[in-house]
Amino acid sequence: MATYYINGEFVPAETACLPVNDLAILRGFAVFELLRTYGGRPFFLDAHLERLENSARQIGLHLSWSREQIANVVTEALTRNAFSESNIRIVVTGGPSADFTTPENKPRLLVLVSPLPELPARWYRDGVKVITRITERPIIGAKSINYIPATMALEAARRQGAMEALYVTGDGRVPEGTTSNLFIFNGQTLVTPGQEILPGITRRVILELAAPLFPVEIRDIQTEDLFRASEVFITGTNKGLVPVVQIDDQIIGTGRPGENTRKLMAALRERTARHLHPDPAPRDEKPASEAPA
């Protein structure tokens, strides 16, 4: 049974709870980060904590803890759970509110550790189907707990035999997926959106890895760009890099993971292997913020 950290205490998962006057429950006023371990070690924890701070700042949520304090809680939470590999969900809630509306600047910190689920090998071997859906993230650039549009979009994807849904804006841009960032290959050129997205940590790693291998463009992707692409893939914390071979009813490229995508998949495997077996000398675990446009 998992052990969670709930606002100062480590408690069994089955007894973990929040007071009903917490603004996360009443108003959805909370931010979170989800990361995973490799070899039991958190992958780019500091980059995730930086994004947590940015999300909180964007929605006006007060943080009472330093990155070091949260990192120490994460380390202790992993120690108290005996999973070989873990998901780590860090949540900062809006805390109590006497009038059920107004924040009192008393946030709560939650760290939830769970076993890392095993994803289907066929995703990476054969590629996946995704759908498009006219929907936009409620708060662009902030990882808030408001996942109602994403939940609805993912349910639509499941009904169509797809594993993800890509958001399409009213003016025809495709910025990202519900829980993923989007990349396409236009020939040998790698393209990914850079505006009005939640910039993923895995996305940043892929941009770092791609920079010496391919020309990289950070720009909007229109629906016509998406369907004309020679290769498409998505990235995310848990899923890593997943090739996309079908979008809606259209087959992408040859209908198999493309050569360039496979090259980046191999580069990502090598990068995670370095995390498992780091050099003796200390290394900066923070990925580059962007590749050159």
C-alpha cells in the first residue's frame, strides 16, 4: 500500500484526505506536477519544480515551500514507498477558505507516489492513433488541476480507438495534446509549437537531443501542416516519445514509425540510460530550455 505526504504528514493512501473547505475541492484552485523515476531516481526534478512555481505564479497561488524543501519531501516519499519505478505527483492546493471562495494564503502540499504503470509495447513498435478535437487548455501555460476539457477529449479519443486527443484552436492551430506535446517532421525538419502550450519537460529534452541531428523550427502547427507531415510524434512525462501513425481517419507517412522518429527514440533511451548510470562527476540535470529556431 502506498504512503502519501499530506501537508506535513506521511499517511497511508487509504486514509489520505483533504478538508472539504480546501479551494482545490471547492474551486479547482491548485497546481500540480507529474514526474517519473528511472532507476528509482526522479527524472529532472528541479525542472518540474521550476514549472510548478511558474504555474502557481500564473494563477496567483502562494507557495510556502522552497524547491529544496519540496525536493526533500519527494526524496522521503520515495524512501517510504518500495516501488521499483514510480510516478510522483506533486500538488499544491489553494488551502482553506472561510467563505469558500477567497484564498487565505495557506496552501497545502501533497506528494503522491504510485507504481509506474507499464505502457503497451506496441505504442512504440507500431505507433498510435490520435484524434483532433476543437478544444483549448483552460489556463494556457499553467498545469492546473482543471482537466475537464482534457477528460472529455480523452473519452472521445477512447471511443474512437485512439490513445490521445490533440487540441485544435478556433483558428486552426494544433498546439498540443491533452497530456502531451506535439512534434512533426516536415521532411528532415523537426517542428514543434512554442506558444500557448504547456511546455513539457520531456519536450525540452527532445529539443536538446534533436538540435545536433535536425534543423529545428519552433512555430505554430496548422491542421494542414499536421496532416501533410512525413512523421508525427508526441511526448510526455510518463509516455516518453510515442510515434503517431494515424490522426483521425488519415494515415501519417507510411503508417509506421518513421526513421527520424526512431532516431530520436534511440537518443532518448540513451539519455535516460545516462540518468540511470550518471558520470562520477556531477552533471546539470536541467535540460536546455529551447533549441534554436
